[in-house]
Amino acid sequence: MGINISNFLNSKSKNRKMIDFQDLDHLDGLSISSVSANLYETKRDDLVMFYFREGANFASVYTKSKILSENIKWNLNQKAKKIFSLVVNTRNANAFTGEQGYKSMQNIAEVVSEELTNKQKKDEEEPKIIKTKNILFGCTGTIGEIFPLKKIIFKIPDLIENIKYTQNKLIWIKAASGIMTTDTQPKMAMEECYIGKTLVKIYGIAKGSGMIHPNLATTLGYIFTDADLSNDILKKLLTKNIDSTFNAITCDGDTSTNDMVSIFSTGHAKHIKVNSVNEKNLKDFNQSLNKVLLNLAKRVVADGEGASKFITINIYDAKTDDDAKKIAFSIGNSPLVKTAIAGEDPNWGRIIMAIGKSQAPINLNKMAIKFGKINVVQDGKIHQSYSEDETAEYMKNSDIEINVKIGTGNKSFTAYTMDLTKKYIEINADYRS
């Protein structure tokens, strides 16, 4: 199947629960293909196509970086109501590539639209003409290198020839592996739910391991559903659920030029018509979408570059949502906090430091800190039952939970991060080697 075996086997060595892969199977209206365009020195899948035979409604959220990759610029400039293909390449971010990078998107879109139009004529009873505006792109990899247009163009015919109209778990793993860069494991998630009395599928894949921080958490995330929902409803659902999922994770505090999370709706599930995002019939779908997004976001953190610990930071009783988020990320992005956790050192003073530097209002007399269920600080003082030995033993766990009560209100926020190890430095020091 061409799966990146070395990365795949390496991921199993982590022996983490996140390695469990759900049984994603066929989703009506979607086809998948992946090939090697020889973008890496080692042969692996690095070019993936998602093809919607009848078109798909869609919505996307993109990076908040002031420097955008050329593929993001391309996507923002397309005003189509339906998308027929999403093409994702790895190894090259197509960022800071200027005119060459943008024209590469145009040239690839021309070839893809022509080839897919021919495939429509061959396979469909009522073939559609696919235009360049019906093509979206995802790019990930190194910033500032010339975009490998010729290599990708050369492989488009193979990519289309390899399109599988029916998916199975291995095809999903192959696609999720094909968009990885420094990831050590593919990331997939799924939920099934109901709209009215009709069963609906929500499938998703993502990539991300480093350069992870909110706005959009520097990753590529692609969600596919057979629900029949409008672009407007999809946009509202995605925007509504992104803050508590992909915008709630951080690995290293850096935000990419290429972040995007997109959702595509094929419309094959014949459920009752949904006219508004606030309809009761959409409640189950909304909750299930959040689960898929959060599952993928957590997988990104669990596979953070060099990570040995998965860290959950729960902030309670803050004055505002923004205060809770500031404190959570002040803790989650602190190199001192992250290195202490990597070293399994219960140095709770670093948590105190991170809370204080956030500049958010706190009530010291009501502040409390717990590591898991272990009381560390209560009412602004070290807890009378605090045990350094007990806490040090807790820090040996692969999953660490930090709970902080601020005491200024009733707002809360949960962020997810990982520790900072020597391996992180090795990976990023050798990234282009």
C-alpha cells in the first residue's frame, strides 16, 4: 500500500493509547488516492488527493499568521460553491515562494481539473466540467524552498489513476500517512451520529507535530461527512468548535504559515433538511463533530516532536474566558514547565511563575493547584497534606493533568500540550538535514 513503514512502526514503539486507530471505512461521495512524487529522499507517499465525484459543500478556517503560504492564498481566492478535489503535498510548505509558488497552484489546478473532467466523462452518466476554482490545496513542509511543481505535475495522472472509489481502513491510514512530515503516526478519528432518524458519518484525518500553537494550532485537519449541510452551516459549525479543539492545543508556541482545517459535506446521507445551525436536529452532529476535532487535536499533541508526556491543563474559576485561556497557555508554553515535566520533576513553583506572568487577574487567597488529584496549593499556600514523594511518583505517568483554580470568577478553559525533551531539539536541529 506504500505506507510510510518506518514512521508507522516507530509510532507503535510509543505504546500510547493514542495509537489506537478507529475503523474508518467507506464514506459515500468521497474517493481517495495517494502516491509518491519523490519529494523525499526515501520513497514514501507524499501526495494525496481527495475527490468528490458530485462535488462537496465545504468550509475552512485558516492560520492567523500575517505570512500566508501560497496554497492558503489560492484557497482564499477561490469562490466556488462546491469543491471537487483537495490535493495535499508534504515536504514543501509552498510558503515564501512568491509568484512561482502561486503559479504552481494555478498550473496544478489546471491539470487536475482537466484530468478529473476527463474522468467524469469516462465514469459518470451525467459528467460535470470541473474548473480550477473547484480545487483546493494543502501544503506542509519546509518554508522558503522552491515549490516542486514538475515532480507533482508528473504524478497527477498516477494520482488520478489510483483513485479508489471505495475506502477501507488501510486506505485511510495510507492517506493520513501521506500527509505527515515529522509526525511519527497517522492521525484519524471518526464518529457516527444522527440527523433526525438518519445515520450520518463524520471522518477526519490530521497532521501536526511541531510548530503547534492556537490560531490554528499549525496543522492540517480534514473532516469528511456524508451529511447534507450548506456551506454556511458548515462554516458556523467549524468556527463554533475550533476554539475548544484545534485552538486549545500547543506544542511549542509557534504558529505556522500553512494552518488549515476544512470540512467537506458530500450530501449522500438522505436526512431531513437542515436550515439553521441552531436546529435541534443538528445537536447530535455538532457534538460528534466536536469529538472528532478534539480527538484529532489531542493526537497532534500526543505525537508532538520528541514528546514523552501528554499534558492536560484545566483552568477553573477565572474571571473571563480570555483570562482562563491566557493562563492555560502561559503554563502550556513555558519551557521551564515543560522541561520540568520531561524530567519528572514536581516543580510546582514553575506553575506559579507561569500563572503570574500571564498578566491575568488572580485571587491569591483562593488559588489552588492540583497535579492530578494531588493537592499542591490551596488558598494561596502550600497544601498541608502535600507530599513531594507522592507528586514525584505521579510525574512518572505518561499522561499528566494540571488543575488550577484562579478564584476570580466562574470561567474555565482546557488546553493540551506536551513536554519539552532533548529529542525535540534533535528533531528541529536536523529538520532540513
